[in-house]
Amino acid sequence: MTSFVCRLPACVLLSAFFLPTTPSVAQTHAAHVTNRVSSADAKMERFVSALMAKMTPREKIMQMEQAAGHEISSQKADELAREGVGSFLFVTDPARIHALQKIAVTESRLHIPLIFGYDVIHGYHTIFPVPIALASSWDPGLVERVQSAAAREARANGIHWAFTPMVDIARDPRWGRIMEGAGEDPYLGEQMAAAQVRGLQGPVVGGPHNILACVKHFAAYGDAVGGRDYDSVEIPETALRNVYLRPYHAAVKAGAATVMSAYQDLNDVPATGNVWLMREILRKEWGFKGFVVSDWEAVKSLQIHGFAASQEDAAVRAVKAGINMEMTSTAYADHLEDALKKGEVTLREIDDLVRPILEMKYRLGLFDNPYIDLNVAKQETDTPAAHALSQKAAEQSSILLRNEDHALPLSKSIGSLAVIGPLADAKMSTKGSWSQHGDPNEVITVAEGLREKLPNAKISVTKGVEIRRFNASVFDAQMPEPAPTLLTEEARNAEFQHAVDLAKQADVTVLVLGELQNMNGEHASRAELTLPGKQEQLMEAIVATGKPVVLVLMSGRPMDITWASKHVPAILNVWYPGTEGGRAVANLLMGDANPGGHLTVTWPRSVGQVPIYYNDNTTQLPEEVTYRYWDEPSTPVWPFGFGLSYSTFSFSKMQVNNWTVTENAPLRVSIDVTNTSSVPGTDVVQLYTHQRAGSASRPVRELKAFRKVSLAPHETQTVTLEVPAGELRYWSGSLHRDVLEPGIFDVWLGDDSTAKNHAEFHVKTVR
């Protein structure tokens, strides 16, 4: 038996016991590093102050503008570069980036370089699994490596700034942008947010292979009413502080350089004009020192919201709220000079907003080296290492939801295989939405992956049905889905029957069903969670053949597959797996990779259960909680944290190592985890707590720690998880402040949110 303990670095632990009377080498080195950083910061401040002293009010205001390079002419973009615009977005051609930068540096009056931004959400050229998939790995280290690889590729191609991570907590899968985040849980969201920031930015802002992170959408955009994109959000302060704000705060603590203000009203105040949110919370409470960019035309939209009386008023309100840069609209450029003259804003306010923008350009090294090397761009694009990481990430983030009678993995001696479904050979959808710059020709589909994996098998591929959106996506121009080919009812019926016939003839059918990539992401909310088109009918018809069937589900949200959860023996949820998705799925289906993903969302039975999440309060009649509806159970199909494996695991010998927890003594709980199978695999040990009584009702369970462990066949590891007392604090709605309250707590350990291994501990507060 081996032992694994989640602990601080040894040097930190040792320093607590051995306090030298004279400075150690490590302490001296740390002091030197601090001195160097302080010296560099002082140099930066002098440089920026000298530059700002030369700038006219107009030049400062132009630095607060970001232009959409793909929506304006080349001539207009050149003019803006000469005028000193602060940033461009959606300019991706390295040669064009180089040309615009040269204009800004050599032809603008003060030679201030540009920042180029882009939505590097889950990769740039090489596309990784979508963020909800990456979070499903429950492996922050993997997520950090993925975003580091994405940053390296983007920076080599001239991108300095990624509009990610999206850290919105989402409890409503109807909201299309749920795929961009980490799901429903604030603790898991914190870990993934921090990991993404570390991966994108590196140890300090300005690394040669790193880019700026932009935390979005501040704040609480994921709780839009009805799951409708762009709609309003109404959340009490208790839920804001205990759930929705936490991942943003974690990203800021991890050093995020920028934050994006959200589109929507938050409690009737648009986020982009929300002084409390931007100044009181972000800057004053959290100490954020970077800059805030609005979302697309969100400053202009303050008037549309009925918040601002005019475009000039919108510009003034955004400045008062602390929005440093305006994305795409021109309220700042058009109106702030007049507002200055009228005294509606002050030059001090403008200066305070411009300074962080210039500081980030300095930290990025753009004043010294603004250009890119086109040869390096080619070398760092679509590298074998990035593709290998994409495949690994897809394998580790896929979730085995069902595997009755060991239907998976499939036999490698299989003679014939039918690969059926509208997503079986869909390159654009395999890479997923928000992957505009990824080349679909580089994508390996599920059908291609299986053909490569099984060169001697007879593999038949057909779509069976076609699916499409009822209305266009705003991204269809950049990521067009193939046009339908089944144009008559006769053709559609013939293709449906052809698919069923192939299933009858094959040893096994792999059904690849779900949603097209343009059915997820921005502007992609849904009223239903059912499989679009006639996919459900196709699945039921193929299952009715009596031949073995495996469902590979490809989507960006939980879907209503309740029928499949009872009738399809094997279900593998692969989200949108990215460039190497087909190879990853083939490895998983054939047993050359072992599924290790776990759900980051509670999986509903139907849309009528939405919103559904594991960490709710007990409330009245807890014995009836599983039947709050008379026509359907209130329980989900699969709980938060759930995920099967080709391995099997058992938990035993749970032990609380310190029964009394104080602010100086964390909770430490250990448990033995055993791989009871002959297959090596991974499991996620999850720790949940519950405060039995306090100044407010507390959730039935809250995730407070987790650890992904790899176990050889029949190996046992003792896993110890720590929970600092600070993790047990919460915002009390009755006291209107943050509290850590004494009392008895429950703790559970297991591999999903229904974990059965239970113990108690006591919190004793230190006054």
C-alpha cells in the first residue's frame, strides 16, 4: 500500500519548524527576486508616467478603445493604428498583425504599440476539448498545461490577449455558454479558473510564450433568466458571494491581468455601469490592479438597457464604474472629450483608467519588442506536442456515464462496425464552438479515428439523420456547418432506413449523437434539452435491432438522454473533444485509454427539473426531497461528480485526523482507495462538508477538496485531503458579513456528490 497526502511544498512546511536566526539562501534569493520585481515595477511606473505626461486627452481616450479588426476596412484599421487606438481584436493573420503593429510603432505620434486580442477559449490553431470538458478532467495541472500550450501558439502568431477564462457558474444547461465554463460548483470553478490563469500568463505577466488572461463575464452572467443569453440576472448578495463571485476572485488572486465586464443587468444595474461591482468588489475588496474591458459594445448598450440617457451618458457611466477599455463600440472616442470639457469626468479619472493599459503593454515587453517572427509563428503552430496534449486532454475529460455488462471496451478483433449519426464524421463540430481559427482539415473525427484504429475491420459510416439550427448562429460565417443534403422527405426516410440496415449488418453500432457546435456557445440557448432532429427516433430504432449499441454523446451541455440511460448499455460523453478528438474516442472505445472524467454538472432527467444542482439547502420536508414533483423524481439521472471507469474502486478506513478545526488547524481527512480491478485507472476522491447549524441555512453538501489519483491494478493508496478553516467560511445573509462559525460539521469522502463514507468534526473559532 502506498500513501498520498495533499500538502504544501516541503520547503514551506520545513520553514514552519526551522526558523533560522540568519537569512537562509532561499530567503536571500526570495528577497533579491522581490527587489528585482520592485525595481522593475518602479522602472515601469517612471516610464508610463513619462509617457502619459506627453499624451493629449485624445491620445489617452484612444488607448481606451478596442477596434474589431475583422469588421472594418484595411484603410480604416491603418488610420486607427496611426491615431493610437489601444487594441485590435479578431485580427489573426500574422503578417497583418505585423503590419498594423509597425504602423502604430512608427507612424503614431507617441509610438505606442498595440495589443492584439482574440478568443483563445480552448486553443488557437490546435484545438483542445471545450472548457466544460477540460474541467471534467478534475485535473487543474492538465488544464494549466493545455492553456500554456494554447498561449504559446497564440503568442507566436501575434496574439497578446485571450478573452478567457470564462468562470461563470452555470446551473441551467439551457444557457448555451455553459460549455465555456467549469459547471455548477464554486470550489471546482475556483480551481479551474486559477489553473487557466496560470497556464495562459505563466509565473509573471510578460513571459515570451504567454498571453494576458481575461476573466469573464464579470459578474454572474451564467445565471441569466431562463438560460436565455444576454438576459437579466437577479441574484441575492448571499448567493453572489457564496457561489457566483468565488471563481472570479480566485482568478484575480491567481494574478489575472484583465477582467471583462458582462453584458447583462445584475440586480437591475448593468454590469458595465455597476460601480459597486467594479470598484467596491473588484478593486477595493479584491485589490485588482489590472484593467477591465467591456464585452462587445457593452458600453454603448448602457443606453439600450435604459440605464444611460445617451451615448455620452453611457461613456461617462462606464468611466465612473471603472471600465478601462471599450470593446468595439466608440462611445469613449466619440464623447469623452466633450464630457471632459463639461466636467462630467475628470482627467484624473481618465488617467487612472489609461495607466493600467499602458502598464500591461510594458509588462508584455511590447515597447521593447512589439513584432512577431513569422518563422517562429510557423514553427509553433500545430506542433506534434500540442496535438498529443489535445488527444490526452480529450481522453482524460471524457466521461463514461453507463457501461452495463462491460459493454465497453470493444473487442479489438471486431469484424464489422457501423458508425452512425450526424456527428460521426463532422469535423467542425468535433472541434466545438469558439474554435474559429482551428483548421477543420486538421480535425480527426470519430469515424476517422476508428478507421485508423481498426484498419482490418469493415467500418460503415453514415449520418442517419441531419440536424440544423432553426435560426442562424452569429458565428456561422466564421464556422459554417455543411449545408443539408437530404432535401426531400423521401431522401430523409431512405437515409434513416439505410442507417438502421447498417446497424443490423454490423457486429456493433457506435452512435455519435448530440448537437452541432453552433448549437452551443454564445447566442445558442435552447428551450429544450432533447436531441435535435430525429436523433432520438434513430437511436430507438437502432436499439430495437437487438444488436450491440454504444452511444457517444457530443455536445456542450447535459442533454435529455433519459431513455438512453435505461436502454443503451454503454454511454460515453465526450463533449466537443477537439482536434484529436477522434483518436481519443477510438482509444477510449477500444480500451487503449481508460475514461477518467467526472461530471461538473448535475445531469437532469428533463428540462422541467432545471435548474438542478447538488448543493441546495435542505428546507421543508427533507424526506420528500426526491419527489418534489408528482410526475417525475426530483433526483437527477447522474449526480455531480459522477464518472465511471473500466477500473472499479472501493473506499475504506476513513479517518478524521483532527476532530477540532480552528483557523490555525485545518481539517485533515484520510481514506484508503483501492483499485479492485485488473485494469489501471484513475478516480477522483472528493470531499464534501455540511455545517449543521449557524446564522443561516447551509447547503446539504459542499465540495471542499478533491484529488485525482492513479492506481495500478489492486493497488491501495491512502489519500489525505486538507481543508483550511477559511474554506468553511461563508457570507451570512442574517449577519451581512463573512463568518466562520463554531459547531458540528459533517464530512463525506467518495467519488461523487452522493459519497457515503461519513464522519464528523468540530469547528472552534479563534477570536
